[in-house]
Amino acid sequence: MTFAWYGHLKLQQSGTSANWPLIGVIAFSWAIAFVEYCFMVPANRIGFVDNGGPFSLMQLKVIQEVVSLIVFCVIANFLFQGQSLHWNHLAALVCLVLAVYFVFMNND
């Protein structure tokens, strides 16, 4: 999803999609997102505790958010070289790690 949402901005910067109509950019993004959905929907079904998986709904969502943000950081730094990480970004990453810790804590 990250590439679908932000990759088109790089294509616009490079001039590849600068003249595309908005509907063309949307269709391109949906095509990319479709591939990700083909992996994510089955993974969530398999991983969900009610389907025999090990994760609760909340755990699946936190995992998805953390993975999305890590992928975003990689893509932003790879595609948009002028974007840099600062201390507050690292502090936010620490907060995400804490979120993962808290959502996986045993509530017993």
C-alpha cells in the first residue's frame, strides 16, 4: 500500500506520470494495492485466532501498522532521497515497538 499511495509521487517527479489524468494514477495505484491485498487478506485469515491462527484482531492490526510504517520509512528513504530520518522519527519508532510490546502482553 505504501508504494501504491506514495510511489506515484516519485513517478510524477521523474516525469513518467506527470501528464497522467488523476483516474490513471488512481488505477495504477489500485493495481499495485491489489497485489498486496492478495497477500494480506489470506495472511490475516490464516493468522486470526478464530481461524486457528495465533493472533487476535488487535495484534494483527498492530503488526500491520508497524510493518506499514517500516516499509514507508524504507521506501521514503529509497525513492525520495531528500527525505531524512530525524530524532522524532526514531522516537516514534520506539513508541511503535512499545505498542507491539503492550498489545502482545499477557493479560492474565
